[in-house]
Amino acid sequence: MPPLWSWRPRLSKAFTEFGFGTPGVPPPRSDCSNILFMTLEVIVLAAGKGTRMRSALPKVLHRLAGRPLLDHVLRTAALLEPARIHVVCGYGAQAVREQLGESGNINWVEQVEQLGTGHAVSQALPHISPGATILVLYGDVPLVRENTLNTLVTALGSGGLALLTAELSDPTGYGRIVRGDNGDVIAIVEERDASEAERAILEINTGLMAGSAEQFSAWLSEVDNVNRQGEYYLTDVVGCAVRSGVTVSSVSCADPAEINGINSRAELAQAERFFQLRQADSLMSAGLTLYDPARFDLRGQLSFADDCEIDVNVVFEGTVTLGSKVRVGPNCQIIDSELGDGVEVRASSVIEGAKIAANCTIGPFARLRPGTTLATGARVGNFVETKNAALGKDSKASHLAYVGDAQIGQRVNIGAGVITCNYDGANKHQTHIGDDAFIGSNTALVAPVTVGDGATIGAGSAISRDIPPGQLVLTRADQKTRDDWQRPQKKKD
């Protein structure tokens, strides 16, 4: 079901169609209708360089599971169906926009000077309707879930400010949540500015918050930069809200790993493992067998049918589809490919941009490059490389061969050391091999060339002309033996 706030335009249209109200004007609100009829807009703070990453790349462009950190945040934010997402960027702004692309629902806001989180939010506010509710997210906090954000926004009730908090056994580095005698939130104190008593508090501010755009604008106008960092802290709006008599609600994040920010390479690696384990748990719940969930990586989308088994250190990238009873051996990489029912991929094979029909066997140590298609029952063995090649039903290249820009018929045998010589230094050329052909070991097929149905090529041949069907072709030199020959001997000193 869509989040409640996404129903506002739908309900407005329904009221108008049934004769209530004016087109384009939302229906009247009751005291309990704020959440139902408010407009949600999201602000994502993504302006920082990320000095601790030791990189020229903007921090939010470092990759988690194959995608930029910011992309994870934007995808989660989009699930909430906000009216608009405002991304505040600064360092490397152009690179960030180019990486993430343009979208009609994203408004890019540049923070020319990085003067703190409060200043960053203030840069986006002029682009937001004062009547909207805003949700503040961070481009380097990629693991937060949709349900957590839904709970946070819903906690606003009829107004006020809502914070996402968490309790950590080691809160070092985080701002602390300070509560009054009645348990209400009264302030957030940054660790650099905290007293010893405040640093002992285990409840921390995650930085994620929601509230009225109009109120945020008023509160931020009161915030100053009198602190050790000389920055305008967004967290100072809590004190402003309390002083103005506004309720500050809090939602505790059930899984603190969701709110981990990425500030270093080590933290990025930790987030990667957490994210991969999260994906592994979801896939196993859906019926996928993973021999060791801790040694599995998905950097894209994986769909699968019944009874598939994945061994250790397998990496899936892009969009991968597995039929039923597919088995993938250890140390394999599969990218943007389709594998049919009963396919077996043996150890240490790389498959990219390939379409593999049922009951094929691949590897070990095989490399299928883009444009490869295997028909039912085909086999590609160890140290075989294919590219833009189609192998017909039950054809096989069992070892040590290169098949590129080739159309291979059914039941063809390609021996060890066979090469399709497809490139002349300027252009690629096609090799066509008919059904039931036999290509002997160590044969070079110099394209363009056609081998007819049922033809046989003797081992060690170099073929540069078409071969008729059913014929045996040899291009070997005559073998000679010299009785008078002696092996050279090294002269002794």
C-alpha cells in the first residue's frame, strides 16, 4: 500500500470528480487529517567531500554493492512517493549529477560553501512549499529502510518535529539525545560540544528528521554557528522547537546498522558486508541455497526459480536470471546474463552478457563474453573463451579454445587449441560451422570462412577457404624424419 501522504493528490482528484471542492485544491482538513493530506518532500544532504575517504571522488559516489551510496538513498526515498526529492550537493557537484543522471523528480541544489548541515537544509528550503512536510536524509547513510522512514514521518502526528534515534553501546562520534525530567527530547548535543555527562548518554541522533518546512525555515533563521566547528548545525533546530513549544517526537531505530554513516574505507567495507548479508537473508527466505551467505555478493538484481544452489565467493552483477536447478560453483562472476534450467557453472568461470539455454555446462575456468548464446546441452569447458558466438544444441568446446564472431551448428566438436581468427587488424569477420562438423585440435579458422555440415578438419590445420559438407580437409606439411640429424651439444670449457 502506498504511504498515506501519497494519497493527497489522488483524494483531491476523487473529491473533485464527485462534485466536492475546486479542481487542484485539496479537500478541507480536519484536525486528524494532517498526515493524510500533507505533501512530503525529501531533502538529501550530499555536499561533503569525505576527507577520511582519502579520495578525489565525492564521498556519495563511492560504491556499495555496485551502486553509488547516494543512489541507494535516492531509491529508498523514491519508495515513499514524495512530491520531490531535493539533493544538496557541493564538492564534485557536477560529477555527482552526471553519475546519478537527471530525473524529473530530483531537484539539484548546490551548496557552494559547506557551512554545516543546517546551512545545507536552508539552501533547499526556498524550493519547497511552506505547507509541505520535509524528511531530511543523508547521502552517506545508504542502509536505512523504507519502513523506518515511514515510521519516522508518521510519528509527526498532527505536527511538530520527529527525530530518528538509536541506542549504541559505543556512541562515539555521534550527537547525544538530551531528555528532560519528563523524558521529552529537549536538545541534541554534538560530541565535540558535549560535557562529560552528556557524552555518557547512549542514545544518539542519527541525523534523520522530519517536520514542517515552514517551521524548519523559522527555526533555521535562529540557528547560529557559535560552536567549535563554526558551522550551522541542523541539530540546533531541536532546541528552537522546544523553546517555541513544539512537540519533539522520537522514533528509535530497531537496527542501528541502518543508520551507519560512511566516513572511511573501513566503514564502507563494513556497510558492504551488512548489505550483502541483508540481501542473502532475503534471497534464502525466497528459496535460494547459498553455501555460505557471508561469501556472496549481489551487485544488481537476481531472479531465480526453484532449487538453485550457489557456492562460495560468487558475484552477481547487473541483471541475472536463473532457471530452476541451476548450480553455480565457487569463485564465479556472472554479469547481465540468463541461465536456463539445469545449467551448471563450474568453478572460477566468468559469464557476461550471455544467454544460456537448459542443461548446458560451463567451465571450470571458462569465460563467456557479451553476445554468447548456448543452445540446449551445449558445453564450454576449461580455458575456453567465447564472444559474439552462438553454439548450437549439444555442441561442445571442451578446452583451450577461442570462439569469437562465430555461428556454430548442432553437435559440433571443437577440439583443444582451436581458434577462430576473426580480426584482421581493422575489421571483424564471421566463422560459420555447420551441423555435425568436427574441428580437430590446434586448428586456426581464418575468417571469413564457412565449414559445411559434417565436414572434418584434421588437427593442426590452418583453414582460410570454405570447406564443402562431409569432406575431410588437412593443411599439414608432410612429416619427415632425418636419420643423420644430431642434437647440438654445448661446448665444454
